[in-house]
Amino acid sequence: MVGIAGDYGWTDAKGSHASAFEFGVFYHSDIESLASVTGRVGYAWDRLLGYVKVGGAWESVDYSASTILIGTAYRASETRSGWTVGGGGEYAITSFLTGFVEYGYYDFGTDRVRLTPQRTGLSTGFLDIEETSQVVRAGFNLRFGG
């Protein structure tokens, strides 16, 4: 089996961590959506299909920085592009229903993000952000037609 697949998903994946250099400062990220276009190569054994995939990926993400004294001090939003690799399996439960499990590793590299101040008197901030994600998906597909 050789094919091309595209997907787009809304998400609410959040992450945060305390600054290693500043006391009381926290950095946050919120991935709003994740999309990819991949080439797939696979092999079928009776009702089971196994495949690997590789391609391009995009994410829409919001960043913020907050302090324990003033709350949210900085914000930024961007769409990042990168690459993805992964694989999965799909099983034909009936002639019109399949179930699948798939793993994907997403790498968006390191990017310098410009943070906009949210309080008067703060200067523009910059962060170097390295972004990677690992996604496991499972679900069902319905086949329509002949």
C-alpha cells in the first residue's frame, strides 16, 4: 500500500514550567491545532494493515509568561511548521468498519519567539522555544460505498 494522508485537529494541549533563571516566573504554551500531510507506505496481512508515515506538519500555538506578582506579563501566538514521522495499524473489523491505532512524532525545531508585553513599562521579550510533540491516536473509520 502506498498513499497520501492529511489530517487537521483542534486540540487544547497545554504545557508550563517554571523559569530556571528567574524566581516566580512561569512559561506557558497552548497548542490550538495540529495538522499534517504525510506519505504512507504499508503492507496488509489479511484484515490487518501496518504502515509507516513521514511528512510535513504545522501547529498553531499561543505562548505566555507570567509572574507571581503581576500575573500574565507577556503573550505571543504563531503558526509553526516542521516535520512528522510515525506509524500505525488498522484492522478491518467488518467490511465497512475498521479500527486503528497510530503514533506520530512531531518536530517543529527551535524558533525565537517575540513576546508582546501585557503591562505598561515592560520591554519586548524574546524566547528560544524548542517544540516537539508525541501523539497517539485511536479510532474507527466507516467505509461508504462499494
